[in-house]
Amino acid sequence: MNYQETFDKVVTHLMAQGCQALDENDDACRYRGENGTQCAVGALITDEAYTEELENKVVTDKPVQDALKASGVFKRATPKAVEFFRDLQEIHDSNYAKEWPTELQIFADKNNLGLKL
């Protein structure tokens, strides 16, 4: 997937889900949360590539990068790719769902991407 396709998939997922993917105590974001929710990066990781080991790790950690590679999201963890996914993860983790459209627009502008809400 190229950056636009990846971004489109994340936007579609987040807007349809409408809430953060949280643990059972609703106090920590997860790649796979309660009731089948997924964070921005978690939505890109296939079920086959997902392991519980990914939880409490960020995109800069090798296990997450390996899961993204195994999911066909990127071939190499270049600094640009890592920053791209880290920023998407940050949008999910650090903002309420009602703030996502604004934050996604800022992200799209920064990365020269189109945004379809």
C-alpha cells in the first residue's frame, strides 16, 4: 500500500469505529481493544501478524515494525515510514474521537494527502 491508500484505510476505520481502542479498564490504548476495536496502526496489522506482545509497544519498536511488514503495509521501516505510522498512532492515542477529523486533516496537509471523511 502507498501512503494515500494506507491513510484512507486508517481514516475509514477510525471514522467508522468512532472510539479509541482501549483495554478493559479504558485507561490504555491498544492495537486490539475491547469489543473488537483497533487503533489506527492496529487496523493495518493483520490477524495473522498480530500478537499480544505488540501491546504497550509503539511503532518505533521492532515487533510492531515486523508486524506491519508481515501485514504488507511497508517493506522497510524507513525513518519516513516510522514517522508516518507514529503520527497516525498519536492521533488515535492522544485525541478524543471528536477531534480526529481536525487532526487527520492536519496530518493529511503535512503529508500532502487527500482526506475523504
